[in-house]
Amino acid sequence: MTREPEPGIAPEDQSPRYAGDPVMVTVDGHDFRVQARAGEPGTYDFDWLSGPHDYGFGLSGAAGTPMSRAAMEEAIRGFLAEIDPATGYLAQ
């Protein structure tokens, strides 16, 4: 017999979202927090901490190969180059 779901708050996922400690990176005066995703080797989330919005980007590289700080900075510069200064979002 299958049990019917009960109303209420869904239980939080107990698995960690990120592996290891975040890396704080400042590029051209912009602050980012970079975190490796747990269970997804080579995938990182970049949170733009000093940006005008709660915004950032994700990036996947070679599985199992840690991203160097230089590669993180290069990825951030590429992201910032695509930002429209008037809106603070990716240019269209």
C-alpha cells in the first residue's frame, strides 16, 4: 500500500550542495564567491557579491580537474565583459 503525502513543509535535502570551502576572488574591483558543486566534479558556481543584483553564473569544465585561480579570474573577466553597465545584467 502506497502512503499518500501529508500536507506541510517539504523536508530539506540533507545532501551538501557544495564541496569544500568557497574561494573568494576579486577581479577588477568585483567580488565573487566561487564554490565547487558537490557530486558534480568540474562544475562551479560564481556568485557576484558586489554586483547590483543577486546574480552570478555557473561553469563546467573537465570532470575531476580542479579549476585554478587564474582560470576562475579569466571566467569572471569574461562574464563581466558581457554585463550591460546600464542594467547590471547580461547584455542582449
